[in-house]
Amino acid sequence: MIAYLKKVGAGLAELLDLWLTAERFQGASSVKVYSQGARLRFGGPETKKNQLKGREAPRGQVYNTLIVLSAVRAPLWVLWILKVKGVRIVVNQNGVYFPRWWPRGWRARNRYLKRLNALADRTVFQSAFAWESYRQWVGSSPRGSEICHNGVDLKRFHPRDLASHSDIVRVLVFLDVHAHSRELWRHLIQVWIAIAQKPIAQRLSWRLMGRIGDEPIDVDLAREIEQSAGDALGERVEYCWNPGGNELPLKLREMDLALHLVHNDVCPNKVLECVASGVHVIVGSAGGARELIGEAGQVLDVAAGYDSVSYPDSEAILRAIEIYEEARDVWRTKALLRAKEFDLERWLERMVR
């Protein structure tokens, strides 16, 4: 109860600050990011809040642009009042809701997105896939729409000094453990079982990394993953659950290749962080991840759509790893060149302009 009251109080304090420090937009941008009164603690919204921190006006200082992250529900009546006061509203639009992803209440959530973006002066879609999904499930494109892929901090995420010439390929699965990822984790278990029977298995070491959710079902899934991975991969697997913020860049620099097979992922920061670290990324073709890696990684064909999920099979993944092995340093160079296209400073300039 005390924690709830603190959260409510923090939310009210944020709204009061937004009201008292609002200033009419007249060109130059001073920004604040709506955060429901608390430090964001999950995925993409948390990353963006941290990235924008250096450009954000502190509490008590005036601002003329409010950035709203579509995954963080903002009170629409508050946004309307701020618009009347002349504040510019910028929406960073991520994914939308559809029955398989959000079985209960997906229509209501999409109605909120439509109203939110109707209030916006600018809507910044995180990927072409985000834009296409919005048109299919929410409605026509809002005014002032543009695509701006996420950015990555190249000062924080960068490669080790020298390329690896080891015979071992260090493979990363960078994926959170929660109910929505259960199906993919179980697919990966079948991939490990299949690859374990191949000669290449002796040349691969694996690191499983991500956050474990708070629900008992998430903890049970983590135990299942460790048991199954241990049975299939033996001592060639390492677990790195809930890595700290300072630990993450170091962990990525130690890897050679990453699998990111999330179906319909919109614009995953994980992929950009891997690419900036010189890691070769293999992704599935459904979603926005393929837009990020371009020709710097490999895209494995899967069935597109919103009604079911599809993942590459073990043979396709195995062949992709072999292709990487044939030109490791070339792929590494491509990754680093690609990362420069998503430099955080460029993203920040586009967001706050």
C-alpha cells in the first residue's frame, strides 16, 4: 500500500511539474519525457529515458516539447491541456496491439494509441515495420509522421580492441525470460538439441543473457532453460541473468555472434547494442530487426504475419553460423560500419528538433 501511494504521489508530482513549467513551443527545443512519475524499469522505454536524460530539462525548469513513449500510458486529458498551453507533443511510436500478442483488451489499447497520436504534433515511428503495423491495426498515419530507428551509444557500446582469431565461436542469446518469450526459448532448446549432434557443436560456446521476470512462471521457465541447455550443451553454456547496466557492454564485447529471433520485434535495442559491439547478428525476417542490420548481419526467412509466430529451424541457423565462420573479420567490420548509422547523437537530434 505504501509503495502504491508513493507511486501515485510521484505521478502527481510529475504532472504538476509538467503543468507549472510548460512553455509555448517557438522553435528551439527544451524537452521532458513523460515517465508516469517514476524511473522506467523495462526494456525500450527505460533505454530511451536514459538516452534522453542528457537532453531533458530537470524538474522545475521550463520545457516546450514533451516526448511521450507509446508504451508508457500518458493521460490524454493532460496532453490536451499542455497542447492548449502551446507545448509540442512528440510521440515515439513503438509496437501496436493485436490478438495473439495481447488477447484481452487489444482494441482498447489501439484506440488509446490512435487518440495519442492524433494529439501529437510529430509521430516518430521506430521502424517501417512499426509504421506498417500501425496502419493495419490502428488506422491511417498520423500527421507529421516519420521513421526514425532507435539509436545506440557508441561510446558505451564498442568492440574489444582486436578481432578474435579463436577457433571457438562465442554465440549469444540475448533474450528476457518471461511469458511472452516462452515459445521462443522452447524453440531454442530444440535448436540446441539438434546442433549438439553436429560436428560444429564443439566449436561453439553459448551465453544465455537477459532479465528474468517477476512472476513464478518466469522463474520456472528459467529453471527449464538451464536444465535443457545443460543437457544439450553441457559445459559449453554460460548463464548471465539480470546483467547490470555497467556489466552489459563488457559482456557483449566478449561475444562473436548473436541470435535474435523474436518474431515481429519492432526495433530492438539489443540488436543495435550487439552490432555496435562488433557482434555479428542473425535475425528472423518478420519484424523490424532486419531493418537494423542491413547487410551487416544475416536475415533468415520466416513466415510473416500476426496470427502465428515462426522461427528459423536449426539447419538454417547452422548454415548462418558457418557463413559467419568463413569471414569472421569481414562481418565484424561490416557490423561496426553499420552501427555508425545509428549513432545516438544523430537520434537525439532528430527526436528533439
